[in-house]
Amino acid sequence: MASSMVTSSQPDRPARPNAVFRQLRGRHSPAEFAALVRRAAREIGERVSCDARYVGRVEAGEIRCPNYAYERVFLHMFPGRTLADLGFAPRASVRGRGARPAEEAPPSRIASPAYTAGETRGAFEPYDTQDPYDTDETHDPHENHEESDVLRRAFMTGGGATVAAALGPFGLTIDAAAADRPLRRVGSGEAAALEEAVRRIRLLDDRHGADGLYRHAAAPLRAAYELLDAGATRQTTADRLHSGAGELAISVGWLAHDSGRFDDARSHYAEALATARMTSDPGLEAHAFCNTAFLARDAGRPREAVRAAQAAQRVGRELGSARLMSLLALREAGGWAGLADRTGCEQALARAQALYERGRSDADPEWMSFYGEAELEGLEAQCWSTLGDWPRAARHARRAAQLQDPHFTRNIALYTAELADDLARGGRPDEAALAGVRVLDLLGQVQSSRIQTMLAGTARVLLPHRRASGVSEFLERHSTLPRGMRRG
């Protein structure tokens, strides 16, 4: 049933403008913001029919609470916020009944192209609730779809400097006037800007952790795929664009991964893997499989972690990098540890060590700059911790923290948090508390859900030992952290 046929049931009430949502739109025009919404939807496998009119009706207060599909998209665009934070009314107050329980909410869609042949524009989305207070699910028959190209035109007409600014990890800049200028093909300047954006995000993650970066990183990723859509002047530039977009998808996926957004991370890694296979790029494919294996381990899917790591090794052999193969063996070891297969884990660890000792080479991928002896020790510590060998895990974690370059603040905090947890579970509460305090000292510089979750687990283990020397100080300081930083 078309939405216009149900509006008669809507009770009369004065619309209250949504000033918060208008503020979030910032300097984007309604058409530009609608384009961002549609692209964000595609990132998570949703398909919404957002246009400038819909944005206007939200800001005017005519749509007091979005349907479930739009809700997922908006929460993806603004991580850490609730619908109330976006200026919407509670669903219960709009519907006149309790909101649907979480387990009954419609599942996220599998990504699909917008409007395949035979689909009818103006039909309700597959998961629309046909809310009488959310009546913009049909299209105006005279709607102008020109705004769907706004993003692409803005980037394609702005030149390398504009793209360099837009691809920065702190947001998306769109020149609205660019929508009226003719498109041009992408050149080496845009490819270089994309590659630099990847480096900047990696550097900032190494220093500060993922949580503060992730909410800014989706925009440059959307911009990167807009560059791909425009096409390049030369095949070499096109190859650089595809590789750069894939690497950026992995970097954004890692920010999601490290901040606990596993579903988002899986989507980004899959996007990178698809890009790699479309362009026959074994380096990108190995990287995507490598991160997929790590994510599967953290998400409690160890068998998938083993399979993904083995797939990465099959692809990676032709690249000639012993250090890459060493890291991939460690990813496999993590999967075997999750399966409680000590023999498989030990064999993979031995292989990783032997490959590492072959040293660096010109074939080592640029993204592996983080992989040194400290990371090797840290990943081995995680394997032994998973297997319950706390003393061995603590030994490797301590060595990892000692070896880590001081510029990698996030990793120092990570290895020290691993050490604290291993010591606590191994029956050494005093030493665990000291290590935990060192991590607390670093949390002002590092924002990582992974580290916060590890520290929360350590605090729980240490509770029975709160009278031990140093433990009470750690527990008291941990309890004073903001609630969002006391995860787990």
C-alpha cells in the first residue's frame, strides 16, 4: 500500500523541527546529504530511497522516528549515537505501543544492487514497517534524480588538492558548486591523494587507536569508490585507484574491527576482497584474507580464521615476501589456538618464526610496517593465552611491550593490557595490577575498544584480590573511567 494511503490514520499534531538532524547535515545541501545516506546504506547492505525531500521532512519534524532500515543507516553514519541523539522521538511514543524487541527487528540485508530490472520505484523497501508517521517511502513522480551524482561530480571536478582534503581521515568535504561542472576522468593526483589517505589513517591508528577515527573514516572510503566510478585516464592509474580503494576499505575495516564493530569490519573486508578479485591483485587479496582471519578469530569463529589464513598463504606465496608469510602463519596459529589444537598452533608458530628470521625484503607490502619482533611476540602471546598457558603468554606479552617502538602507543597499550590479563589469570595479581595501571596511564592517548575490553576482563579477575598490594589502586582507577571505557 502506498504511504499516501495510510496518512489519514495519522493523528493531528504540530510538527516540531529536528534541529539536531539539521546540525548534523552541516554544510551539505539536502541533496548531497541524501546521497551520503544512500551510500552509507549500501555499505551495510541496506537499500533506502532517500532524497532531498526526505531529508527536508526529517528536519521539519514530519518524520518523528525513521523506520528500521533508516535507523540502521543513521546509526551506521553516526556511530555511538542513539536515535534520540539524532533528534528523533522514541519509537514507542510515535507508534503508540512498545518498540519491537531487538530480536524481532528486521535483519540487515545482504548487499544487492539498487533497483534491478523489473523493480518498481516507489514500492516499500523490503524491511519497511510502513509506519504511519514515516510516510516518505514513495517517490514523487516528478522527482529529480540528478542529486544522485552530486558526490561523484564534486570529487571529479575538484582536482587532486580537493580530493586530498576530502580523503583526509577527519571528514568529507564536498563542493556543492562542483555538481554543476562537467565530469572529468581521474588522474595520478587523485590516486596519490587516495594512497596518502591510507597512510594517514594507519599512522593515526598506530598512535591513538581506532575508536576516535572510525566515525570519520567512512566518508573518505565513499569518496574512494566515487573515484573508481569516474574512471581513470590510464590503466596504471586505474590499477592504483583500485588498489588504494581496497587498502582503504581494509584500513576502515580495521578501525571497525578494533573498535568492536565486527559486522561493519566484515563488510569492509569483503569489499576489499571483491575489489582484489575483480582486478586480479594478489597483494590486496592476501591482505584482505589476512584481516578476515584475524576478525574471525576475534569474533569466535576459529575454524574460519584457519581457512582464511590458509587462503591468504596460497595467494601470498607468489609475492615473495617471507615477512608476509610469517604474519599469515601467525593468523593461522590464532585460529588453531581457538580450536584448542595445540599441535596445529605450535606448528604454525614455528613456521612463523622461521619465516620471520629470513628478514625483510623489497617484496614486503607497505602496509606491513607494523609487523616487527614486537608484533610477533604479541601475537604469540595471544595464542598461548587462548590455550590457557598463562606463564608462557605473559612472557611473550612482556617482551612485546618492551620491544615496541614508542611511536606505536596503541600497541604498547595493547601488549601491556595482554600482559596484565595473563598475569592476573596466572595468579600474579600484584604484577597484573602494576601492568594495568600502566595501561590506564595510556588511555588518555589511545582509544581502543579492544584494549578497554581486555582491561575490564582483568579488573573482574582481580576483584577477589582487591586487598593485595597495588590491586585496590588499579580497581579504583578503573572504576572511575567513563562508563563507555569500562567495557565488557
